[in-house]
Amino acid sequence: MTAERRTARDRVLDAAVELFAEHGVRGTSLRMIADRIGVGKAAVYYQFQSKDDIVLAVLAPVFDDIAQIVGSAESLPAHRCRQDAAIEGLVELSIRQRSASFPFRRDRQIDQLIAGHPEFRAVSDRLYALLLGPEPDPAARIAVTMAISGIYHCTTDPMLGDIPAERLSELLRDLFTQCVPRDRCEDQPQIQRAGAANGQPTEARRDETCCISSGLGSFAVIS
């Protein structure tokens, strides 16, 4: 592909991102994209066969990042470590996207496209398997879905824009971790906190309580 074609493709994607943010995917047409960059609609068709192809091209870098997060987490030996690595990666990805002009909030057309895209769907399934573990109950599934959706909304909500990125990242990691089901198993020793002798619950008991209440918990693009 020549430099000219790469530039033309990038211009289409940049215009699409702006228009998706303004009008949503369903409310954006190929004619609108062409008008935004000052070309005929045929020039857009030369780069992409359909609007769906443009949406998938916009989503691809996000799913590439998620696939890297999932691959790194899957390489860890303990379930709890895999959960923590997945949470850390998702939060940091959302923080990096905080200033993006296209907040990937829930869009039904995006959901449908992802559901019909085998590679994106596979990455989503692997991510949920990391976070949920084997045989999750409905409460755990709801909690994780809400947590994933919540981190992206929190990082794109203007009302939270005054929170520094480092502090927001710390809070999101802590809150997300409270939502995921945590096993009391060999993955992590049951170490008592210093206050346990004074009647404070142990770390393992806190995890158990969190698991029970996790129903209070979609990274919009992958739920």
C-alpha cells in the first residue's frame, strides 16, 4: 500500500471517529464522512467497502491492545494473578483512551458488529474467562459486566475530568477488584492483616464477602 493510500485511509478513519462521537455509528453515513474530508463518496468506498468495515477498522487497535492484555494475563500461573493483570491492563487502557474524541460507549450497532466478528468475539470471551473463572454465577457475570462498562464511562465522563489520571487509575483498580469473584484457594495464601487480632476480618474473609456481594457490580465495546 502506498503512502498516499495510507494517508487517505487514515483521513477516513479520523473523520469517522469524529462523526461517531458526534452522531453515533447509526447516525453517521458514508456521505457525512466523505463531506467531512472534502471528497466524493466513491473515494471513501475506495478505502472501505462499507460503514461496518470502517467501524471495525476503528475498533481493531482497541482489540489489539485487549488481546495483548489477555495474552500477558493468561501466561501467569495463578488465577488471582491473572485476574489482577487483566484488571490492571483494562484500567490502564481506559486511562490512555481518556482524552479520545470517540468515547466507546455502548452502541447497539457496535455490539452487533463485535458479536459477528470471530476474532473480536474470541478476545472478549478470553477476557471474561480471565475475570470470571470457571462456572460463574449470574451475580458474578453481572458484576464483571458492570465493572467493565463502568471503567470506560468513568474515564470519559466530563464530571470526573478533574480527577488526576494516577488517582483515577488507582480507584478504578480497587473498585473493579471488589467486583470480580475471588476464590479462597491455593492461588493466594490466606494472610491475616495486622488488625485481624483486634477483630478485623482477614483478607480471605474480605474476599469471600466481596464474592457474595459482587452482584452490585461493559467495557462498552466488548460486553
